[in-house]
Amino acid sequence: MAGENVNAFDDSNFESDVLGAEMPVLVDFWAEWCGPCHMLTPIVTELADEYQGKVKVGKVDVDKAPQTATRFGIQNIPTVLFFDKGEVIEKFVGVRQKRDYVATIEAKLGVAD
């Protein structure tokens, strides 16, 4: 799936591991058959490694977690949602540059450029 710091979220653990998380959480909604999703995986892995201990990073396979995908209105993949205190604070649809995700993370963490 991805690197060792990337969590696997699904219908059984999303509530506790994402919505109940103590730290911000970046979630990549993807599917195995989705080409652009595979393009995003290295970026997600880098973010997980670079922000370990500050931001939880994980992936949801929409085919294996349909309830979670439906709950958050995921209609196109990849979609990346950034959660804080159980609320979606940012949504990215499609593959974006790493800097877009970094800007959102650093703004939330209060890191200056």
C-alpha cells in the first residue's frame, strides 16, 4: 500500500483512528484500480514520514470501506481530506502537488514559511 508510517483506515477503525485522533489526520481516499491514486502514493508516504508524530497520515481503500467513502461524499478519487478534531478542514480532489498538502499541514501546525 505505502510506507510504514502510512495507516490503513477502513469502516471499522475510521471513527476511532481518524475522528477520535488527538492530532490532525490526512486521509487519502483511493482504490487499487485507480491510476492517479498510485501517482499520489509516494507523496502521501513522504508526508507520513516528514510529519510523523505531528500529523497522522493514512489511506482508505474506497472499495473496502464503502460506508466511510459514502459518509464523506467521496465521488472522485483520489480525494484527500484533512481532519482536525474530527472535522474536515480541507479537501483536495485529484492529484495535487506536494506543496499544496504541505501548505495546509503547516498552516494547521502554525509553521511559518
